[in-house]
Amino acid sequence: MRARRDILTIDVEEWFHGHNYLPHVPPERWDAQESRVVANTRHCLDLLAKYDVRATFFVLGWVAARQPDLVGRILAAGHEVGCHSHAHPVVYELTEGDFLADLKQGLAALTAAGVTSCRLYRAPSFSLTRQVHQFLPLLADHGIDIDSSVFPIHHPRYGQPRAARHPYRQQLPRQLELVRVPMTTVRCGSVNLPFSGGGYLRLLPLALYRRLAEMAHRQGVPVMIYLHPWELDSFRPEVGMSRLDRLRSQGGQNRMPAKLEEILADGRFQTLGEYVGTRRAADDLPCRTWPPT
């Protein structure tokens, strides 16, 4: 058992919200699709209860508006709830006004579902990238003080390979501030390697995941796991995706429930808010000035 505690996060969305599905299941068809988020999220909650683990659930406003009782169940189980946007947009394709409208709608849906304070945000597909960093003050304006949208890797959709790998305080205009906790990577030579969530976690052998997690700890990077409830599902939608997109979206899905159980069984975990609270109390988060680089 590792002495250090890892961070467990779950992005609560329907299977069709993934951006690989977007060309095949556009938003105007979402309400006509089979909904599986309630059963899959309950599966997650049951596993967390079995291993006495508290997690951070980044909930899509679209889901919260349609399934408010599910949000209530997450809260009643003692978990932390953050905002995952409302309609799962690609953030860097939005205008500032569109981003603000989506943020407000997502927060309003969470409030209506019983979330009394929402301090955390994760952009869909980590798409709050460098070209739209001017949106960051809008998060702080609406009560968000922890952002989990930075992925410091090469990726055609969301990569920010030059971004910081370690958590930091981001100064904002008007004396506002965000704590930004990048997604976990391991530094190998000049490359940052992802491993702790999504398709990376589904496809990697468990032994390799464990080895990379230990490497990340030695490099002083917190291990933050991220997953989606649909990744524990046996459902495999056939919507005409390419082989590559199918691999990204469904590869390793059949092994994910057992893999997650093993990870939960041999680890120690905390919420993202607990992790940031500990770092703030120790006053050891480096500060980066505005504008971001």
C-alpha cells in the first residue's frame, strides 16, 4: 500500500457525450439515445463504498438537470461534486460569451440538484487550453477556485505539452486566483507520458500503471485518476466510428471494472478538494503570474 494518497475523480456524463461520438451522435439527438448514466454511476458508487473511498465527481449540467436524484445520491454518499460544464462543448471552439453561458447553466443545474457550493471545474476533454486562457477569470467570478483542465501532453484535441506538470496557484486579474492541478504525467526524457485515466488507463496493463504511478510520486507529481461511469459498462454502441476512435472510446472497457477494483483495493485516496486544502494549508503551491504562459 502506498503511503501517499492519490486523487480519484469521476466525470459523470452519458456515453454519447464523449467527443469521439460527437460527429455520429450530435447534441440534437442526445435525448433520443439510451440513457445509461444512472446505472453506471451507481456502479461507481457501490465500488467506492466497498473500499471506503471518497472521490470528486465532475458532473455535467446536462445530466444534473435530467437526473437530479443521481446528484443527490452522490452527495449523500459523502463525495465531492464539481462542474464538468453543461453541454460538454469543446471549450476552445466557444466565444467568451458562449463559455460563460454554458458555465452558468451547468452551475445552475448543479445548484437545482442540491449542490450548495461548487468550487471545482474540469473542462470537457481538458479543452480549456492556452488559446482560451482568457476564460479563466470567469471561473473565479463564479465561485470556482480549483481547475482540473490542464493536460500537459501532446494531443491533437487537448494537449498543452509546455504546461506545468505540478499544481500551482494561477494569479488572475482583480486579485483573483485559481489553483490548477494538471492531469498526471510521468516525465521520460523530453516527453510527458499520460497513464492515469481514460483510454490510457483502460489500455495499460495494471502492472505498468502501478509502475508509472510510483514514478510519478518519485517525481513529486500527485497521481490523479480520472474515469467515466460508462467505462465500467458492457454496452458498446455501434455508431459508425473509425477503428481508431473506437479504440480510444471502447478499448480495454471490458477489463476496466476489475482493474478499478484492484486499484481501489491497494491504494489510498482523497478528493481533489482535500488534496488542494492540504497543499494550501502547507503554503507550498508555487504561484504563476497573469497572463498564463
